[in-house]
Amino acid sequence: MFSTIRFHEKGASIIELLICLVIASVLVTFMTRFFVAQNRISHIEEQVSFMQENVRLAMEIITRDVMNAGTGIPSGEGVFPLIPGDGASGSSDSLVIMANFDYQYTELFEDEQVDQTIHVMNATGFYVGGLLYIEDFDGGAFHTITSITLDTPKEDQITVSQPLNRPFQKDDTVVSPIARVSYGLTWTEQGRPSLVRTVKGSGAKVLAENIEDLQFSFIMSDGSETSQPADMTEVRLVKIQMTARTEKADCEFVDDGYRRRTLESIVQPRNLDLQCHK
């Protein structure tokens, strides 16, 4: 005869289930908060990295333009290639830079008389509102461009605001475009403060968004620093300061929630025939 062995099995009690549920809830809550925090940190790091790259690239472009100020502009012609605009009450500054940035030039299509229309081989690189410099062996002169007509593949016509002061011979003359590039801040339609680079006659383009402040100052021949030079010919160095912010505010960060970085660059324009102060 076989005997029957019975096992008395006992299930988990309600208290034990509740304890397990509480532990599981705590773990889920902890993991959720951990992943949310990690996601927030990752997002912030991405914004800060983009901000730093954004302001660095913008500074490189401005530095390059300031360094090239005066390219193609002969000294002693009464045209100084840096025109500062000082922001009132600590607001952002602006700066106009004049140069033949791309080292372009063209030749005359025909001999020119005392006239307001200049016939050239190629008007590429010239802009309405910009300057041109026409020169031969006897010297040159600046003129403001009022219109450009692309006539034929061989000849373009540039009209200037004032007649030429004397005749120019075709074989002895070159004509160069002098661009007017300006920097300043504006607010985009998305409500972001942005750095704008404007080429007169060609239009304005946003160079970098979320740039809050832009300051230009000038180190003079005597070592002093000012934002409003009385005599631009005494300028030796140009100091550029730019402040950028993150694209979005962080409600857990101090003040208004934006992280900021300020970048500074000191540039010696190499085409002004100027030397650093001692």
C-alpha cells in the first residue's frame, strides 16, 4: 500500500505583495528620474556645445574681415576702412569694414572720358551702394556705385554717382570693387538675438543666432582703449567681444535660465599700414 504525501503550499500574503509593489514603484520612480535627469544633462551639454561652436565660428569670420580691412584701399585717399558704431548705454556696437576682400579687379572695355558710366570687362563682385576704385599710373579715385548693367558677355556697365575726374586709358587702368561689410545685432522672427553680416548692395544674412551682445573697442597708438576713437588713423588693434547664449532656457538654472559664454579676440588689421603700439 502506498501512502500519499501531501505538501502544504502557502501563497504570498497581501502584505508581502504590497511590500513588493512599493519596492518596484520606488525602483521605477528612481529609474525614471535618473533617465529624465540624464536626458536633461545630455540636452544641456548639446546646447552648450552648439553655443560654443556657434560663437567661435562667428568670431573667426569677424576676425578675418577685420584683419583684411583696407585691402585694395590705397592710403592717403581719405577713405578709412573701419567705421565704428558705438552702442548707447551699453547696448551692442556695430562696425563697418571696407576692403577688396576677394582681391578682385577688372579692366576697362574701352577708353573712358569724363563720364558717369564706366564700361568694364566684368562687373562680377561689384555691388550697388558699394565703392569702386579706378586707377592708372597717375593715381586713382573712389566712386560710389549707383547701378550695374550686365550688357553682353564682353562688356558690363557700372554707373557711379559722380563723373570721373579725368579720362582713363583702357590699357593702363584697372577697376576694383570695394565692399562695405557691416556687423550688428538684430532679433529674428523667432525672437532670437542674432548676429547679422550685411554686404551693402548684396543684402543681410544671419551669421549666428543667440548672440546677445557685440562690443568693439580700439587700442590706440598710445596704448589707451576706447570705443569711440577721435582719430581712426591712430588705431592699432581692434578688440572684439561677443556674448552668446543657449537656444533654450533651463528652468532649473540660475537667473533667466540661459547659459552664456563670452569670447574675446584682439586683431591687428594687416592692411592699414599701422604698427602695434610699444
